[in-house]
Amino acid sequence: MVRPTFNLIGCGRVGQTLGRLLSQRVDLQDFYTLSADSRQTAQDFMGGGTPRANLSDMQSADLWLLAVPDTQIGPVAAQLAVLLRNPKRGQALTPPPIVFHCSGFLSSAVLSPLAELGWATASLHPVLSFASPALAIGQFAGTPCALEGSPAALGTLKPLFEALEARCFEIQLDQKALYHAAAVFSHNFTVALQGVAQAAWQSAGVPAEWVNPLTQALLQSAVNNVLALGPQAALTGPAARGDQAVLTQQGQVVQNWDALSGEAYKIMSALALRLKSAPTPSGE
């Protein structure tokens, strides 16, 4: 049986990781990235594929991944569509090729120039920190992947990534931005808040060797409790007790220490109080 072919545009950390993973199931044919050094690095890591210096040099393929920054996905899709309108390119394949990107924020609608040519379009967002391709390869099994797009594209991508041990779920195209905002709250803002907490501990005179143990103890207990009980039941501290006096006085202390952190304390306290007062899932 002939294996499908795969082209990759963009060979950063995400592109290299998925290029190598997908090579287990489909044949990596051509890949494109700007610099000669990055082309060699990508080829060495992915273990194959033909590097191309120009988009116009890329051959036809069954599956295309645009692993470029969010701001470049639309322009690259438009540029590729212009190239493919040349009948000499031979890109009008049957069945039509599938093209997808991995942005958490953008939906498959950004690929409309290719959809207009009959291509099946989708987005697939792996919920994984791609700190380095080598680490991401080892961490990918079990990674949740949010999918949205045309039925033809999802019908191929979902089983393909499940074969790579991803856990796939579908979301609606018009909810993609809110979905990604939730991921930002869950991860990025958690990291930012740890920066504030550690700075406050240091300013409060906590010995440096105790900052990481405090961070680990509180983060681990928070994660364990949220997963076991849900956010509302896991809430502790003055907001959970409804102690407005502490919230007000402590908020002023933080405001005096750092104005921006003081604003964050006020907003987070309001969100915590709202969570405390929200109806429980059972309606009790």
C-alpha cells in the first residue's frame, strides 16, 4: 500500500516535532524554511525530507502542514494558493489535498485561499509546551489536540494523530479564540502569577532556598485539588472564607508593593469571590 505524502512549511520547534512524528505514518516529502542552517537542522532532526529554498519548488503532496507563526499563516496560504493556480503545477489532486495549521488562536478559516481551490482545511492545536523538539517528542504521547475544520480533513487528521497517541477532541470554528484564551488562563497566566508570587516572597524576606519548595508545594496541591474536586471546591484562602476585610487590607499591601500586582490581586480576588458564590454543578 502506498503511504500518503506530507509537505511541511515552517521548521521551528513545532514543525520539527510534528514532522518527525508524522514521518512514522506518512512519507515526509518536501519541507520549506527560510535559512540554509535551519533547513539542515530540520533535516537532521526529522531524519528525511527534501529541503526546498522556495515555495514554488515544492511538489504535490497529500497532506500539508503550515507550521509558521500565526501572523504568517494567512499570507503563506495566500502565496501557496497563487502558486497552485498555475495549471502547470499539477496540484489539483483527487482527492483534494489536506492542509492544516497548529495555531491555538486562529481557526481553519485563515486557510480560505486554499479552501477556495478545493483543499480540505483544518486546524490542530496540540496542548503541549514545545520547549525543544527533542523534549516534545518524548512528551507527545497523551497530548490533548483540539481539532476543527472540514469533515474531510478531520476524517484523516483525527485517526492519524490518534495513531501517534494524541488524544483528539473537536471544537467549533467560531469558538477557537475563546478556547485558546482558556488555555492562556490555564497555563500562561499561571506562569505569570508564579513570577509575581516568587517576587513577593523575595521582597517579604523569604530565604531564597525556600522559594522553589513553597512554589512546588502550593502548585502541586492546587493541581491535585482542582483535578480531584473541581475549581470551586478546591478554592481556599480569604476569598473562600468570604473574609472581605483581609482581602481589602492585603490588597492595599500588594498595591503599595507593586501597583500592577495590586490590580491583579483585586481582579483575582473578585474572580475568586464569584467562583465561591457560583451555583455548584449539581445545582445544590
